[in-house]
Amino acid sequence: MKVKIAASVEDCAAWAGSAVVIDVLRSSTTVCALLSAGKKDIVLYGDKNFAAALKRKNPAVEIFSELEFPADVKHKDNSPFTALKSKPSPQAVIVTTAGTPAIMTLKKAKNIFMGGFCNFSALAAHLKKLGGPVLLVPSNIIAHKEHLEDDLCAQSFKRALTGGEPDCAAAIKKIKQSARFKKFLYGGPKTAAQDAEICLAENSLPLIPRIILNGNRGAINACRAEAKQRRAAAHKPRRSEAKTGKKAVILFSGGMDSTVCLYWAQAHGYECHTLTISYGQKHEKEVSVARALAAETAAQTHFIKLSMPWLAGATSLAGGKKIPSHKLMEIGKKLPSTYVPARNLVFVSLAASLADSIGAEAVVLGPNAVDFSGYPDCTPQFYAPLTQALKTGTRLGKNFKLLTPLIKLRKAEIIKLGRALNAPLEKTWSCYNGGKTPCGKCDACKLRAQGFKQAKEK
Ligand code: ZN
């Protein structure tokens, strides 16, 4: 099959075969998300002024765009995470910096599709069936040349279409390690972590958006082939995954200890599933940190929210009570008000349920019984019988492992282990208080600071 990667707008304007516009972060993925949410009527513009005019005429229209609009033109962000939550009606309009202008350049193309990692296999299979020639259009030829994810995805598509190994995993890894991606994740949109999770997961939204140009706009429809493929994918047994390697569920809060656990489990060859639990803690800071951190790894993520209204009166981590500040000497001597009743029992039970459901053989968590606040659910005496109970009371069986690799380590040793594993400790969040910077006064801050001092690390 003849496959070419476009290098310029002129390449696009002259092309008469099939074309795939690739804007990995985020418009390709946002369009797939809109189709996946069942949006019935989606149009695109290359220029935001047309979108604004349409919105003024019909206020019900939902614009998805990262561009700036006049104040009277309300719009949603160009976010697949947001798009997934949209309703089938009203009409959606998408206009973006690079993706949609790139589409408008393809005036002569026979078929126009949008592609990314999210619909990689479905689209590649569809293109093969259609036959060539195919022009792959990394939308960074329009703007932001540094968006290397579009180039890397185009190269993967080219390999897939010309009989090679697409190697998406290697491309995604390279993207995640790039400065451009880190800038997106930490300085980008509010939903960057959630969006990244969807955009950089292979086949997360296996739809095939096909675009019909008409004047200054394009209508977007899902190809029919896709519906069939989707049904087939839904029926494929998920068990086959389990045979490829060992899986582990990591209880992941976004704190330093659980981050070290995640990198530890990956280094031990586990395919990792992180589980992050909101249980009514005062601030959601750690949850957003957990999202951003997990998005940097290859882990599959799970987020759940519990309602435990009784905690408000029982722990200072939830409810109105002030989070105490103790002297380092006093920490661990008396059970502090930050103790959350039976938290780790609840968390391990939920992680075990996830592990049992996905066929994971281990649950990994980061309790520590050395430099700690004296919480009874952080001790080895608690985990030994719990492991036994899970082996007998679930389908996990006798090979199941409840792993607590940090339980006997000093905080300084945990930091050294984290460094050795290349865990991004500087991005983790330990403070019991939310806010922009750690408070430095709560027990978690003090133990962490002492650990770094003892480890002679910054
Ligand atoms: Zn603090």
C-alpha cells in the first residue's frame, strides 16, 4: 500500500486519495470521544469565527475548543474526558488550533478520517480494507511543530499499513518521557491528566470518524465498519490478557510511599493497575496528583469515590476538625486524630475485589511501621492474617500476595529506593492539608522532610 506522511499544507491540498488527520493531544481523541458518547450531530470548522457565529445563532450548540472565544460565546474545552460525558444532543462543534484546520486543507481527498492511538487498530484495519493510497497528516504541520506525538503516531500508522510492527507502546513511552508531554501534563489544561490517559491508551475509543467537507465546514460521522468491530471487541474474552503477564493492583494515593510502590511493582515485572480512592478526605489534591503521576506510567488507572459520612466526626482528615501538628519526637507515641477508622482494611478489600475481577495475582500497598504515626492498620501483624483471609475468601487463591514492600523501611530508605527506581518523588504529595505547597507542619510533612534530610536528598 502506498503510504505517505504529509510534510506541508501543499501535500494535503494536492492529495486525492484517503487521508488521516492525526492530532493525538487532543482533537482526534475528542472527536472519537464525542462519537463514543453517542453525539448524533458533529461538525467541525477550521476557523473559530464560523463556530462562534453558529453558537450565536443557536445557543444550544456545544463548542469543543481550546481556543479563546469572546465572552458571550460559551464553550467547553477540547477535552476527550469532558466530551465523553456529553449527551447525544445537541449538536457539537469542534474547532481546534491544528487538527481541524489540517482537515480543511484536504479539499481533494477522497476519504478523510481522524486518527490517534485511541482508535489505532480499528482505523488501521479499516484503511487496509479500503486500500491505498493513504496520506497521514500529523496536524503539527499546521501549528506547534514540537508536538512530536503526532509525528510518532503517524510513523506507527505507516508501519501498520505497510506490513511492519506498529510499535505503539514504544511510541507512547517516548511521548510520555518528552518535555512536551510533561509541559502538557503539569502546565496544560485542567483535565490534562484525564485527557492524557484517554489519548495515550491504545484502542481506548475504537471508532472511525469520517469527515465530509462542505464549504467551510465538515460533518463528522462514525464509519459503519467501526460499529461491527466494536461489537466484536466487546465480546472478546478479556481473560486472554492475563496470560501475557502477571498483574498487580496498586493502592495509589499520589503520596510518596504509594508512588514508590507503583515503580517497585513495575520494576518487578507487574502489569500495574492503580486504584485511587476518595473517601471524603478534606482535599482532592492527592487525587489530582495521583492522576497526573499515574498518567506518566504505563499503569491502567481506576478511580472510585466512597461515601462514608461517619468519618466526618471520627478523623481530622475528613470533616471540620483541625489537622494536628506534633513534634517529631511525639509522632507515633499516641494515636493521632488523623487516624481514619479501618481505612486500610476498607482499601485492601476494594483492591482485592479489583484484583479478583481482573485476574491480578497481587495487591501492593505502602504502609510503613517504622517512621509512622502509629496507625494500627500499618503494622505487619495486621497484614499477615488479612492475606490469609483473602486467599480463602476470594477467587484469588493460594498464590495471591498482599505485598507491603515498605513496611519495615525507614523513611530515608524509602526515599533511596524511590530514587533508585527513578520514581518522580518531587511530584508526589504527602501533606494532609491541600493547597498549593505542603504545609510543613502536619505529621506527614514532618516525617517526609526528616526522611529527605536523613537520606541526604533534596
Ligand atoms: Zn502538611
